[in-house]
Amino acid sequence: MFELKCNDYGFECNYEIKGDKESVTEQFKAHVYEEHGIDYTKEAVTQFILRKYPECK
């Protein structure tokens, strides 16, 4: 189980997503684009996950 929170990445936002790596990546990417106007690549969001969960490399 993976988790990303918007406020961990500098946004004043309470959005959190939990789940498997693929769904967290896709949903976080979509949320940040729709709500904050930032179009992160899938690879960038994957890097967020890998930095937070280094044991998954």
C-alpha cells in the first residue's frame, strides 16, 4: 500500500490517495493537474513514490 498527500509536496490541499503504486500514480497525477494546474509526468510521480518508499526500488 502506497500513500501520497498533496501537502507533502507544497500544496495547501488535504488530498490524500492510498492504494497500489499504479493507481496512486495515476490518481495523484490527475488530481494535481485538475486542481493545481501542474502536469507532472507519470515518471515524476513514480519518483515521488520511490523517494517516499525507497524499499520498493
